Amino acid sequence: MLRASLILSFLAAGFCAPPPCKPGEQTLGRCQRPVENNPQCTEMVLGYCQDVPYQRTMFPNIVGQQTRHEVEMSAEYLLLSVIHGLLNGECSPDLRILGCSILAPRCRDNTVMKPCRSSCEIIKRNCAHAFEAINMAWPYFLDCDRFFVGDEEGCYDPLSTLRARQEVTLANLTDGGQSTILQFTYHSNAQMINILKKTAAKCPHISRTYSIGRSVDGKDLLVIEFSKNPGQHDLLEPEIKLIGNMHGNEVLGRQLLIYLAQYLCSEYLLANERIQTLINNTRIHLLPSMNPDGYELAASEVADSLDPENTNQEGHIYNGWTSGRANAQNIDLNRNFPDLTSIFYNRRRFRSIRNDHIPIPDSYWISKVAPETYAVMKWIRSIPFVISASLHGGELVISYPFDFSRHPEEEKMFSPTPDEQVFKQLARTYADAHATMSNNDTDRCGASFANKGGIINGALWYSFAGGMSDFNYLHSNCLELTVELGCDKFPAEEELYPEWLRNKEALLSFMESVHRGIKGIVKDGNGNGIKGAIISVKGLRRDVTTAEDGDYWRLLVPGIYVISASAPGYSKVTKRIRLPHSMQKVGQVDFVLKKVPVDPDLDYLNIPELDNYERFDPYNQFEQYSQRELGENGEERTEKPWWWAYFSQLGVSTPTWLLRNY
């Protein structure tokens, strides 16, 4: 539908094949019209450039197009006219105004004024990912080094008017623009990405955005990170992640994480001591939408139900409970992860086989793996997360692993992990800080959680395999909760602000809870960190491993523990520690291991099927293998993306500069 509407918009705008060249004119992609000897300033009449903050332009323009007609028939101008549709509204109208400043530059005193390089660099930094999402190269005429100039050369800022409006808005804030006014409305995918990008730009010293992959329909799975050194892991600094919108029609978590990102940035700038302490000592990753395709479907269903002309109005409360739940492949993402829990149960009787960091079986890759699932699995493997929360809807309760019953025939059976007490502590931290979750009188949407304080073991609630929380626990060091935020999966907008108030303290308290238990560094005799060393707790049959530089984190409840550190080729070191109830912060327990000859009988020190664990995705089914075609001179070129046909069908000069691998 989008593609058809784009073609119609091209035609409606008057785009058609350009007239043939006149005699004597050479054709090199476009006709070479004679250049006027004395170019003059002329009125700005290009339809898609009417909102630039000037009225007069000049031809030839900065890229050498000689006339207004040549500009209007060019692929460059065609791109600007449809950029909003191609990029789903992201970075519009900024990109269009920036492009117009090149194709129809400002003219003053019969002289072209070039736009500022700094303006181009800001836009490229914030918007390049949108082009990558549709496999399109950054347009050549927006090359910041080639067509833009510096301030010292008398440049012109084409975005000055837009920035002036923003400055007026900030000036009206009593704190000088440091705080953020949260908009308690639903945000489209484009609006969400725009907010995350702007938040990172507002707090660049403590935040950044990055993509972990793309959805089925090509939408970025965009993460915003907060830490004192964005983009890197700091020694002994724990990492946490919060994920929203795994089910596309469960949308409150998505909105809460958008608000949380803005709140963290704003409060840090306002010198909120609690927020500054949290961010300075923790690396926080927020993925507001794991299923942006499902969200769009769910949002469209709600919009239809609220249409006054719709005779079958169910409203937001009855939003199908299924519309948009799955991804665009109709895969339930929370049933799509490898079932490692069954492997765990099968291994319990064998004391010599480890029950943590279980490799992904090769058979898993034969089934249909969603790109969203794949992206999150790679994310989990690439960062040493300590705790995590996945925000859902449909109930009001905290669920913790295991989610899959220890008896396959029992759909409701208490199935604890070795870290049952730690999971219960984490779950209670969130539930107790929530305004109503731990209150047993609270409406539970039909389920019975009496006397449970708003928390429950997942398999005791209902059993399912292939869940994300079980995968986190059995494949990595990470402990993940499933947070059910309320009965209504798609609350009315007037409920967003009250829900933010109910959950804000719970979210902050949960993030702060990562600083419990013990942490430390495992080093060799030369002081070098040992990657992959095993940290064992006597009586708890689930170990954690050290990160790249030898640091580790082990969440524990108060008590007395015997802790061991070991690694292949090193001696085993054991320490006895006591964690008192009054301890307010994590305790540090370091180890120094000595080199020893490797004993092949110590199988416990080796992860079973280590090669399988390390290689990940043995069939490389998500590698981007493009079909190839030969160009005019026999060179190999990649297959053209879907948007290429629009330019070729309408007879404009072929924009090979938009092909990323041309």
C-alpha cells in the first residue's frame, strides 16, 4: 500500500519522463543545457522547497543543475519529494530543507550562499540510520564535506528557523531548558525513534542510541543507552536492560521506556543526585519496542475501533488481545527462543555437566527464527548483562523463571531455578515499589495471585517453552523478570500519566537493585583479567562467568557463602564471605589465580559443546547474501532494493548514488 501510494504521489506531483535533448546537447544522464553568462537571483518556485527560510535562489545550483526544469525532473528532487514516505516520517522536514538548500540554494546579491557543514553533520548523525533501514545510501548531494562549508567561510544555516522555534520553547521553561516535558500520548515508530535520537543528542555525554538489528519489515530495533562512558563497558560497572513491546499489542511498557529515557536525561542535567549516582555507576540499555511491526498493526486496530463511523466499536480495552501480538511473520516472539529449559531438566541428574551457559542446539536453527529474536540473542551474547526486565501487559504481576514446567504434563507447577531467592528478591523490589502491584486486594484481571504479593513463579502461573527469560538465565549470566503492567494491554491515553506515576519508582528501584550481592575481578599472577573464569557458589548449582576484562557480578541475598573462582589452566581459589542484611551496596570479592598444568579430567571447568556456544548460528541463516547481477561493463552489482523501481519507472535519471554497494 505504501509503495502504490508513493507512485501515485509521484505522478500527482507531475513527475514524468523529461523532454528529449535539443540538437547539439549531449546526453550524459541528463541534457547539458547551456549555462547563462550572468546568472541572477530568481524567485523560489520549487513546490517542495517552499518552507525554506528564504525567497530567492539561483541556477545553476550547487550540484551543477542548470535550470529549474532540470531540478524538477531530477532524481535528487524526486527523492526530496517522497522522503517523508520512504522514511516513515523520520527526520522530516529537516532532510527536505537541507536538500533544498543544495538544489535551490539561497541567493543574495546574485551570489549563492552555501549551507553550513555543521548543520549537515548534525542531520546525518541523527538520520543516517533511517536510510540504512531501507538499504539506501546517504544521498551524494548531502555530502557534508563536498557541498557544505564552515562558519569561517560565511555559510548559511538552512535550519535556523526550526532551531529558533526550539529555542523559544526551551526559553519558556523555568529551568533553562534542562527538564523534559513528557508528552503522555502514544508515539508512532517514527516518533519514538525521533524522541530517542533527540534525547541522546540532548545528553550526549551520558547517552547514545544504537540499533541491534531490524524487524521483519525493516524497522530499526533501536536502543538508547545511559552510562558515564556511553558505548563502552567500564570495569566493574554492571549492565542492565529493559525491553518493552515484545508483544506488539502490549504497549504500556513501550511508552514507559520512552518516558524513562527522557526522565533519566532530564534529571541528570538537573543534578538529581539519585539519577546521577545510578547512571554514573550503571550502564543502562532501554529497548522500547522489540516488535515495532506488531505495534503498528495493534495501533491501527485501536484507531479503527475509535472511529465514530465504525459501527462495531470495541474500544481499546477489547483490542482483540491478539491483533499485533506476533511479529510480521505471525511468530510469537516469547515462544521463539531456544528451549534450553528442557536441556537443563535433562542434565540435573548429572553432577559433572554444567547447567549454565547452555549452548544453543543446532536443531533450533532449522525452525523459523524471527529476526527480532535473532537480534536480541546476539545482543544478550555481546554485553555482560546482569539483570533485565521485559515489560508486558494483560495482568498485574511479576513473573520470574522458570517459565517452562519441570514436568511436561503439568501446566501449572512450581519450577524454581537455583536462584529462586534472588529472583524473588528482584521481583519483590519492583512489586513493592509499584503503587498497587503488591496489594492483594488489587484486581488481578481474572487470575488468582492471593497471598503472593504480586509475584509468581512463571511455570506455576502457566507453563510455556521458548521464553526469553529462561533463555537469558540458561545461556548467559543475566537474570530477567517478566513484568505484567496491568489488565489493559492498550490503555487509553488518559491512563498513560497515572501509569507512569505507578511505575516510575518501581523502574528506578529495579535498576538500583543490580548493586546487590558481590562483584569482583579475576586476575592472573601478572594482574591481567581472565575472561570466562567461572564463579561458583557452594550449594547453588548455577555459575556465572567473567566478562572480557575479568570482572563479574553475582547477585545474592544476605547470608554466608563459599565462593570459588576457577579457569582452565589456573588454580582454583575459594573464599568464605558474609553478606549482612544491613549491607547497602555490593561487596567486592577479587581473585588471583595461579597458572597450573591443565588436567584433562577436570571436565567441569569446560563448557560442554564449547564450539557450538562460541560460534552461534552455525548455518549463518541471517547473513545478508544478495543475489548478483552484472552491470554494463560486466562488473558485479547487488540486486536493486524495492524502492529502485520507483525511480526507473518514472523515467528520471537513474540514481545509482543511492545504492549502498554500487
